[in-house]
Amino acid sequence: SHAETAVYLLDMMQSEQLQVNAFHYSATISACDKAHNWQLALRLLEGMVDVALVTHETSHGSAVQGSYNAAISACATGTRWQLSFQLLDAMATASVQPNNISYSALIKSFGNAGLWESALHVLMTMPDVKVSPHVRAYNAAIGACDIGGHWRQALELLRIISQAGLLPDSFTYSAAISACDKGMAWKQALELIRDRLAMRDLTNVVTCNAAISACSRESKWKHALALLCVMPENRITPNVVTYSSAMTACEKAARSKWALRLLGMMKKHNI
């Protein structure tokens, strides 16, 4: 893997007594984060601290900060929220300033652990430490709401983003619609997706699938089919998940003929 290769190269540099700096550690820890290897990320961060790169390399402050951020993110992926929280505290001890990425990773960590209220608390207290939340932080919080199906909180965060003059991205809407899906708020999911389709903006197959799934949960087969039909017009190609959710909506509403038609469409389009 890329993480193993990065660690091997770092070890080689050290064994050859080549100068290793914070940028080398930051790149290697980031590779561990992407590989979801939080244990290795923490070991590397500890090694970085042991060789005093954190306290002495002031010129590499952004790399040191990036190393902590990547480690927090790795712990978030591994649902080790306690470790993420401890690392954020450790940044202050090491005189490393946490930034939006730091707090976003912590929010994600709480969200992955199902602690959506803690995730929202971190988001709302960011201004207290003079860090203004960016879309990344809001996305992490909406993602936390999505995991628990807390659609009202997700929609409220979407409203706050707009009020703050920030620009939501495709993940923002996908997560909010997914939260509506899990919370069985099909009307709100449809309203969001229709707004996006009307603006021809920030809509993809994942977003549409979440809205169709929301309709499926409540047997709203007509709405599910209507959304499926307008996807190609908006240059969005339905996939297996799209058709499966639409067929489920038809089956729940005892519309087996429509479910069979959808199955035929899947075969026609080689899906």
C-alpha cells in the first residue's frame, strides 16, 4: 500500500542518517490516514515528537499541524474519538494551533462514533477558540447527523451555512438528503433534490439515490419514478441502487407491474 511504501521510505532515510523533517512525517502520516491505519499514524506522530520535530521546527509549522490533523483524521476513520480528542489537546500542549481541518476531523470522529450531539457541540464552540467554521466543518457535522438520521438538525445546519455566506458542495446536500432518508422525511428530501435539479447544481447519482430511497421507505412510488425519469434530463445516469430503490417503492405500494418495467429498463440499459 501507499502507507507501507511511505513508512518504508521514511525508515530508509533514517537508517541512512539522512535529514528527516516535519514534511516527511506529515506526508507519511497522511498516507496512513488515507489507508485507514490509525495505529501506524499515531506511532509516527509519537516518533515525530520524540525527535523534537514538533517543538524545534517552527519553520515547518504547517507540516507539524498537518501531521496532527492527519492523525486525528485517521483516528476518526477508526472511530477512535477519544484519541482524536486527546490529539487536539496535545496540539495545544505542543503550541500547535488547531485549524478548521483539525476541528472538522474531530467532528467527523464524534459522528462516526454516533455522538452527533458532541459533534454539533464542537462545531458551535469553534468561534470561541477563534476558528470560524468552514464548509468542511459543517459537512462533518451534517455527516454526523446523517449517520443518526437526525434530519431536522441537518437541515438547520444547511440553513446556517447559507446564512453564513458559505457555499455548500455536493457532499453537503448528499448528506442532508441522506439524513432525511434515514429519518423518513421524504418530503424534505424531495424538496432539497428538486431545488438542486432546478438550479442544475450540486446534484449527482448519490444525492438522487438518497432522495429515491426516502420515497421508497414511505412507499411513495410515483415520486420515486418521477425523480428517476428526470435524472437523464439532468445528465445523471441511474445505477443499480437507483433502480433497486425505485422498485422497492413500487413493491411496497403493490405496484408490481411497475417494478417489472423497471427491471426491464435495467436489462435494456445493461445495468
